[in-house]
Amino acid sequence: MKAGTVKETLQISESRKNAAIILNPAAGRANGMAVAKELCAHLDSFQVNYTLFQTDRPDHAREIAAFSLEGFDVVAGIGGDGTINEIINGLADSRSEIPLLPVAAGTANVVSKELGLPTDFRKLALLIKDSPVKKIDLGIVGNRRFVMCAGVGFDANIVREVSKKRGAAGITMLSYVVPFLKELFTYSFPRLEVVVDGQTVCDDATFVVVGNMRQYGGPFGFFNDAEVDDGLFEVCCFRGRSWLSLLKLGVVTFFKTLADSDSHPILKGSAITVHSKSAIATQLDGDCGGETPAAFKVLPKAVSFCIPAAE
């Protein structure tokens, strides 16, 4: 992040007494309950009151965050990036400004990593009790917000296949291998038109990623210069038309060396629209979204996160 960015956007909290904990037991390796027990044991030692809510269906975390958090002064989300997505949507639905602490228990845990959050349960419990608060941007498409990224085409098709196989046992990075290989060799490379802040910047993209964070998913990274609180998206318009070009894209994003080029221009903007002749799938924060046409808009500093104090 740019020097001074964090200090300018931090709010220091007073010690918190009442915490809500939203647990998704099916996230990642389905070990969320064990994580919750560890975290709650430390909250007990710090004399923080808490109520544990457990989800049992898709979008349940959104419902809990929207309708069940009155009287709490912090919420912790135990799960993956999809769980955090549901919680931020619920907080936005209720216009709640209570801060959110992601507790990594998912597959990629991009949001936790991006915010520099610890994995030590004692340190996480301390952040629930008392921590700086940072407001960051959200994206919105239709009535669904996202905090990390959105994709149109290739990755959305993979997410859709993985979601069909999601069960009580959870998923791991290995769950993506077969869908990735299948999509790599069968992708249709649709023609996508990308409009950034009212100007058509690309009319021959075949895969589009809209990002709010540097990291993308698992070990991959699309946007090295992304800022979570600058009011702008980064958008990559991939123009490749072969499985080999997609594989090369995977390699450079794995090593986080993707740079602006004619084959995949990277732009910034606060409003991104993607059009196509036929309906193409989208994904939001690693879960299924809708289809094109899709209009992505930035909501500046729309959600509060607990973060570690600067050292």
C-alpha cells in the first residue's frame, strides 16, 4: 500500500464487550467448529461476551448479518472468502457499521491475507476485543456486493462446476484441479466488450477479471497495484484465444508478475460494464454470480474491517 494510506483511513476502537461469531461449518476443509472452539476459549479468557451463530444453507450468513446483529459491537466470520462475502452483504443490507474480523477457515482466505490478519487464535481474539478499524471499498453488481474480485467467463465456469460438488466435507484447492483442466481445453473464448467509466476500452476480450485486491485466489495474483480504499477497480481484459494463452496467464499470475500488455491490458475505473452476445457466467469472490451483461460499480469505503495495529 502507498505510504500513509493506512493511517489516513484508520479508526481506533474502544474495547469491545459483545461479539457475534458467524461460523460456516462447511467452509474449506470443514474444520470451522474446531476453529470456533479455539477462538472462543481465548475470548473467554479475555472476558469478551460472544454469541455463536452457525450457518446451515447458502446465504444464511447474509441473513444472520442482516437481521441478528443488533446490540453487538463486532462480528467475526469463521469461514472462507465466500462466507465473508455473505457477511458483508448482510451488513450492507442492514446498513450496519460494526466492524468485521475474518477468521480464516476456507480454501484460499484471500481477504484475511490481504488485510495482514494473523492465524494465531489468541491474536485474533485480541483483535475482536480491541483493534484499529479500516474502511475499505466494495464492488456491487445488481444487489450483490463483493470485496475481493469478480470474473467473467473462464474462472466463473470453473466456480460453477466446483459449486455443484460442494458438500458437507468442504472443498480444498484440489477440488479445482479437474474443473480447471476441463475448462482449459473446452473454453469457448466468447467475445466480451468492456466499458470502463463510460468508455469502451476493449471489444475483443475473452475473459475479464475485475479486482479490488492484489491477490486473486489461492496462490494467484492479478493486480500488483490494487488499493482496497482508493475508490477504483483494476480490470484485466484478457484477449487470448487458446488453451496455451490461458496456461501462460496462469503461470504469470501464479508468480504475481502480470503486467499491462496488448494481450491483457490492465485498466482502472470505478464503473465497469461487460457485454456479450450470449449470456456468459460471472463469479463474485469465488462464488457463482449472475450472467452478462454485468455492471460493476465501486462503493467507496463501504465496509469496516478489524485490522492489526501498525508496527
